Amino acid sequence: MSDQTTAARILVFAGSTREASFNKRLARLGARRLDALGAQATFIDLRDYPMPLYQGDLEAEHGLPENALALRKLLAEHRGLLIASPEYNGFITPLMKNTIDWISRPHEGESGLKLFAGRVAALLAASPGGLGGMRSLALMRQLLSNVGVTVLPDQLAVAKAGDAFDDRGALTDESHQQKLDAICQRLAETTKLFDRA
Ligand SMILES: Cc1cc2nc3c(=O)[nH]c(=O)nc-3n(C[C@H](O)[C@H](O)[C@H](O)COP(=O)(O)O)c2cc1C
């Protein structure tokens, strides 16, 4: 992994693959901000990594899907994670759970959980609703902690997301932008510290 002179590498993605996803917009803004701060953000769309719903017989017969292996490789190359995800019925999305379930499985003698260890994440959410997906943030935090990721206390939930972005995809509320900037700053700094550990 990197030393003190190289940029903090941060993998950025959303828990929605919808074309016009608010969470993808938020994730992209975060990635841009991280790059501006001197980190090296890699934005990926999980739409490019489709996987079947986890099923034990499928795994026993075919092993991990190619896209799970591709995501594992990406995870291994990044020390930080920035995730923006909507909530479905107050819970994390099935996409997010399924993605983490597949990645966390052992493969060719290598533990999936080992890949998450020593990594640091920051969480964002956006929703057209009044809570901004806030209820799922605690659950996302718990899930990532369970697999060994350190999750920063700072988080942002963007409510009324239909009005929260302008035509160019920027956040219309200055306080949202300031919060996002602060989260990105903290994530970039902490990723660097984790790199050195
Ligand atoms: C099955 C389902 C359940 C949902 N439940 C919630 C919810 O509990 N809270 C909420 O704020 N929005 C909820 N929504 C609305 C989503 O926040 C909304 O569709 C949002 O735009 C999805 O995120 P995206 O724009 O990134 O795709 C739900 C949507 C779906 C499809």
C-alpha cells in the first residue's frame, strides 16, 4: 500500500444502480472533493458489477462471481471507502448487502474479511424523503463494523433529494456542501493514517 508521499486511495460507490440515482450523484460529488483534496478517488458504479443474489449452492458449484473477484481486487487496492446509499424501508439496500456478502466470502484460501480489515469508511445517504436515508446509516455502519471496517463518526443524510442538487449536480444547500467537504477531508486524512499503520 502507499507510503507518506503517495495519495490516499479511496474507493467510492453508491448503494443504488439507478440511472438517475441521487446517491450516485452524492458519491460522485464526494469523489470530486476527495480528488481536490489530493486524495485519489476511484468512483465505480455497481451497475458495472452485476452479481446474482448470494446463494450457498451457487458458491459451492461455481465459486465467487467474476465481478465479486473484481471488487475484491479493487478493495485490496484502496484503503478508504466512501459509500452513499439510499434506505429501503428504513434498511440498507439489497444491492449493498449482497455486494458485501459476496466479497466477504473466502476465496482460494484467502479470507474475504481480511480484505476489509484495516480499512476506513465514511457514509452518506440521500433520499427524496424527509430523513434523507438516515435510518439506514446506523445499519450500514453496523454491517461494515461487523466485517472489520472502521467507520468514521461523521456522516451526511441529504433529505428532499429532488431539490438538493442543481442542474450541474452540485448541492444547493451550502450546509450540505460544507458537511460533505468536512467528511471528505476527515476521510482523506484518516485513510493516510491507516496507510501508515
Ligand atoms: C423498496 C423501497 C423502499 C423505500 N424505502 C424508503 C425509506 O424507508 N426511506 C426513504 O427515505 N426512502 C425510501 N425509498 C425511496 C428511495 O429513497 C428513493 O427511491 C431514492 O431515490 C433511491 O435512491 P437513489 O435515488 O440513489 O436510487 C424506498 C424506495 C424503494 C424502492
